[in-house]
Amino acid sequence: MKSIIDTLYSAIDVVLTDMDVTDIKYSIEYPEELLYGDYSTNVAMVAAKAVVMNPKELARKIVERLGFINSISKIEIAGSGFINFHLSREYFAETVKKIDDNWGRGSILSGKKILIEKSAPNLFKPFHVGHLLNISIGESLARILYFSGADVIPVAYPSDISLGVAKTIWAILKKHTQGKLTINILGECYIYGTRMYDEDENIKQEIIEINKKLNTKESGVVWDTYKEGRELNLQYFKKITARLKSEFADYFFESDSGVVGKKIVQANIGKVFEESNGAIIFKGEKYGLHTRVFVTSLGLPVYEAKDIGLLKLKFEKYNPDVSVVITDVEQKQYFEVIKKAAMLIHEEWGTRSIYWQHGRLRFKGEKISSRYGNVPLVEDLLEQVKGVVREKMNVVKRKVQISNNDILIEKIALAALRYSFLQGGSGKNIIFDFKQSVSLEGNSGIYLQYSYVRAQSVLEKVSDDSITIHDTMLIPKEIPVFERLLPRFPATVERASKEYEPHYVTTYLTELASTFNSWYANERIIGSEYESYKRALTKAFATTMKNGLWLLGIDAPERM
């Protein structure tokens, strides 16, 4: 079945052909204000030059020739020549009728295999807020791409061998804590080892020797301690990501990619890389990029070589159409080097890779606790946000009925964090405001959740059969604003998947919730003349909201 937008394009193309206008690129989009209709096109302004005519006059001629278009109730000309289309009441009723659990699913990415690296945790230290940001964006992107028909393979890339790991191992041995490690001990040892590495040259050399042993997998107390800490941290990572409702199909490790990457770099000396003072470098300056070391003078692969090895491992195992990596905007130039080097080694590694960068995260309104270093841990931040949620609940408990239980509070806290992380586009900095994040007035995860719960309260005592639209149902002539927004959900998901931008879904759901809540506050649903249709409309809203929240990785609680 043809979509409305395809129908409009076809109708306009016929008119342009009749007027001998060809090769005109115009758009049909949603107008910013619903006052201007449900669709708007700039075709008259684009084609005016070709026919030597005033855009507004051309718009009139196009409208005259369009005639009747199915599902369009009114066509208007606005401004300097925009043509605005208003959809019919019947169209919206039919849309409400077909909204079900699959609403929003598409096939634009059908047949595409997309590998998405949702998390790259540093083992031997606790999961911090930067990891939470990565995994929140990666989880949402994975779900959006899956909803659009792609075969999505979510993976993690733990940093399990590095100089940082060697610093932690040194501290563990110094403090004699091997055999009795905990996550807290690992965190403390990481901080201690890092500080001593910077302060004492002798200790620095000891840590460098440990790093060599780790890279050669030399048997002994260093390797045994490493294996103990690695396994402990992997289990911790799986536990905390399960708490964050995020799963992985596979894991790639730096300890493996480093070996592979070093071989690739050495094999491409003279072609892509060159030797410099015993190290192997990529002369990025030739391409307007940074020159970077890939293998050190000690013969050890660094992050750059490991990322090249990772590409080989990913493409050999899965051969994805697209490989997506979630990373920080401050690493933009780093990954430009990786992408260029990859393209010179194996072109498809570069052309099929997307390095999605989020902005810097800062906090407003509260001091963030941090047990290890200056970066707050996920568990600490989550507990702190849960405390803000509890405080909010105590303030509003007399106004709304909220169930004060820890499972629900955690769902709300995660919604607060994820909404804040996903409301801006790629590369934009993120400000997490504790008070705003739990606001019931809008622009928050709890606002979306509460809007869904409010809709469920209308539906909970009625069976699904009783809210099915039928031909004899009375349907109000007036079309609520949120009802006019409902048909836009599939297009919003499609756009988010095409551009790899979850914030389109966040923005859409916020507007949808706001307009629904306005309608809910001013409309009589139960006992009204149009009760049956209003219940069906409320169910359509709830389904759309639930599907949209799932795409953001936010739970939709049935009660609050």
C-alpha cells in the first residue's frame, strides 16, 4: 500500500510532467507548526525558475491541477509559495485502527547486517559514567536499527590488556591482595598504581616490565594475578550491563586485537606505515591528520594497532555491511586516523565503519561522588539519581499516587539518565540536571513514563475487544493534536535509523506526550458520547509511547 507521502510525490510529479518541468528536486516534509497542515512542499519555489513564474502563482496552478487526492481533505497555499496538505478525519481514524505492537517497525534496513559496539569498558577498574553514556546511546541505536529491519549484532570491546592494567597489577602485587580481589580493591589499586607510575621513575619501569609480561603472556605471578582480575571484572561487567538491560551477542578483547593488529601493521610497513626511532608510525600528516604511533619502540601494539586488529576480527567473523562504534567527540581526530589507515589497508574496513561521537557530559545542580579518581561510577550515580527520585516522590505523593518501591525507582532513575543522554544529537555536549531529569512537567524520562501510565489508567478496566474501532463507532469531527502526530511515528523511527540519531525519537515522544496530556486534562473520556473512540485513541497513544520508550531503552511501567 502506498504511503501518503508517496502518493503526494506521484501526484505532483504528474502535474510537473504535464507542465514540461523535469529534473526538479523538491521536498515534502512535516511543517514545523500543525497550523500549516500535515505535509508541506516547496515544489513551487523550486520549479518557479524553470517555468519563469512567480512561486505563489505557480503554487496556485499546481493546486488547481492536482485535483482530488485520496486522504487529503484540504490543500492551501502559504507564505511565498508553500503548498500545505491537510489529512482527512478518515485517514487518522484508519491510522488509529492499525496501530498495534508492531507500530513503528519498518523494512528500510532489511537485509543489512549492522555490527554495533555498544561498550568498550576498561577492565581492572569499575564501570564509570562514560561507559554508561556509551552503552545508553549504543543500546538505543541498536534497537532503532533492529526496528528498521536490520540484523543487528551488539558487541562489547573490553580493554583487558594495557598499560593501565599493568598499573593495577603492580598495585595488587604491592598490596598483596591477589587471591582476595574485589571490584573495590581493583578500583583502589588502579588509582594507586596510576599515581605511583607518575611519581616514581623506578616504579614506572617496574610497571613497564609488567606490561611486557602481560603482552607476551609470560607465566608466573603477574599472569596469574591478571587472570584472576580479568575474570572478576568480566563477571562484574556482565552483571552491571544486565542491570542496565543491555545484552551482547559477542565480545572482542584488546588482548586478541593487539596481536592481530601488530601483525597487520608490520606487514604494511612501507605501504601504509613507516619505521621511526624503533617504533612503527602512521604518517597522518600526509592526509591532513595527526601522525600517530601504532607499535612502540618496545614492540608493543598500542590502541591504534589494536583498533586495526579489531576491524580485521570483526569483518572476518561477521562481514557486516556497517560497523558502528560509539565513542567520545574528543576522540574524533583519533578515529579519523584509524579510518584512514584502515581504508589504505583494506578499503571496506574504512568505508563500512561509522564512529558515532557523543559530546562531553557534565552535571548540573549536584556534586557527583567519585570513589576512584575524578569520574563518577555508574552504581554511585544511579544510587544518587534514585535518591533524587525518592525525594521527588515524597514531594508529589499527595498529588499523584506513586508506588514507592526500589524496582520502580530504578526504572525511573534509568529513564532520567537515558532521556538526558538521548535528547541531543551526535557530537553535542550533554548537561545532566538532577532536578529537571525527574520533572513531571516535561522534558524528562519520568514525564514520558507517567504519560504512558496515565493512558493505561484509562484502559486498565476495559478489555481489548471493547476498544476495537468498528464501522458504527461514533467518531468526533475534531482531530486532537496528538492524534495528528501519531502517523508520524514510523517516519520518525525511519529517520532516526537512516541518520543514526536517537534524539529524533526522544523529541517526538516528548511532543506526543505533551499534546496527549493537554487533551487528557481537557477532555471527558469515560461517559462521553465518543467514549469508545477516545478509548481506542488512548490505546493507540499508549502503544506508540511504549514502542518509542523501548527504542530509547526506557521501561514503560504499567503503574507508578
